[in-house]
Amino acid sequence: MKFSLKRTVLAAAAFAMMGTAAWAATPADTYKEAVNNMINHPQGEYTMQVQAKMPFVGEGNCTAKFDVQAEPFVSKAEFSASALGQSSPTVQGYIEQDGKKLIYYYDGQYAKLDGEKTNKNSWVKNTIDLKSAVPVAKQIAGVHNVLAGVKDITAQGDVYTVTYDMSKIYTAGDEKEWMKQGAKANDVKILRDVLLALQQTGDVKAAVTIDSSTKRITKVEIPLTDHIRSITAAVMKDNASLKDKEDILKFINMSEVSLSIECTALPKGMNLTIPQDVKKHAKEYK
């Protein structure tokens, strides 16, 4: 009897261990769930920083912060940069959905209306037609194949190393589709050169931090030095004199660039709205 009971207990324990192993989430499962959570619940604050170490300039930083409210869909963006110990003014922009239209508002001093540069503190708006009046957040919701283009995922604690396969970002003949979508010949050539340069540079590896309790991404870090060098070389190939190309490439080849994105919840109690003064005075961009 004792032997039989012991054997039964061991068998049950072994079965439980096998079941646990079978249902344990793989790094790919965890990453897929987190990305789909971000897609289906995009509300939050996203801070993107491009950091560079450059010769003669030192460290430079470009920061873009996006506050996103899912419903009603409103987003506020702020951009700033710093280098040589000085910071640029903060530039703001807004996006909102109005039925079947997506309306962008941005700082007018960086736009031109009727060939003339607009005044400082002015606002410009641009409207894009949507196919549906369904809230944008609902239009993009669903379970997406976010592993397409992902070559490998490994994990160490809450940090997941995700390798993106860059070999598939361009296929010969893609230009025809770009032209159908309205791209101009010169733009198509530049885009093709950039994508080819990225392919030749190799895969992109990102360090993705996933909060195990919320199952959401909290941070993404990507080293971009090699890819920026390749892109610069591709763009410079037909767009600068030989002397300019040599100087620019030399500068870029001595620089280091990285990208980081931090994802947090919106500040408690925040209700995003576009200031009425912005909506009232914004001029339509044509």
C-alpha cells in the first residue's frame, strides 16, 4: 500500500511538472502578448529619445514626447533638442479624430502657407480623410501577427532581446506599389537606397523591457550607429558634392547614435483636449 501511494504521488507530481512546462510562456509568447496589448490599449505617454555622441559637438539629444488618449482619440506631441549645452524651444503639435477625418495641428513657424513662412506662435492644420468614423483605437484593435519580421527573441529577466529581420524590408519591384500610393520618382529612389542600405547593414536588435504584472512594454532601446552610417551614405550618394560627402560621412562615421522609447501611463486625471485658441486660429495647409 505504501509503495502504491508513493508511486501515485510521484506520478501526479511528474504530470504536474510536465503540464507546467507545456504551458510556460516562451519569450516569443510574452513579447507577442505585450505588443498586442500596446496595440489594443494605446493610451499612454511615450517618450522617444535619440541620443548622439558627435565629434566637436559632444553629446546631443532629440526628445519627442507623445501623450495618447484612445477615446476620444487625441494626441499631443512635444519636440525638443539639445547640444553644446543649449536647448531648443519646445515645439508642440496635436492630432484629433473628428468623425471620418484626422486633423493635425502643428507649430506654424515651421510651415509655409502660399509660399510664405508663417509667423511665430501661429498654428497650421492639415486634414486627412479616413475610411471610417469608427474610433482610430478600435480600427487598429485586434490580434496582429507581430512576430512577422522577427528573427529571434531571448529573455533575461524582464528584458527581451528582439532581433528584427531586415532582409525582408525591401523586395525588388516594391517601387511600383509606392508609385501607386502617390510617391514621386525621386522619393522612390531615395527610399529604395535607404532600405537597401539597411538590408546590407544587417538585422536590428532591440532590448525590450516588459512589465510582467501589466504585460505591457515599458522601454525599448536600439543601438543605431551602424544603420545611421549606412543610411547617410545611401542618401549622400546622389545628393551632395564629393567634398560634402566626404566631410559628412567622416563626421557620421565618428558619431554614435542610439534610440530609446519609454512607455508609461498618462498622468492621473489627464483629459487630453486641444486648446480652443489653437483650433480657432489654425490655418489650413494646402
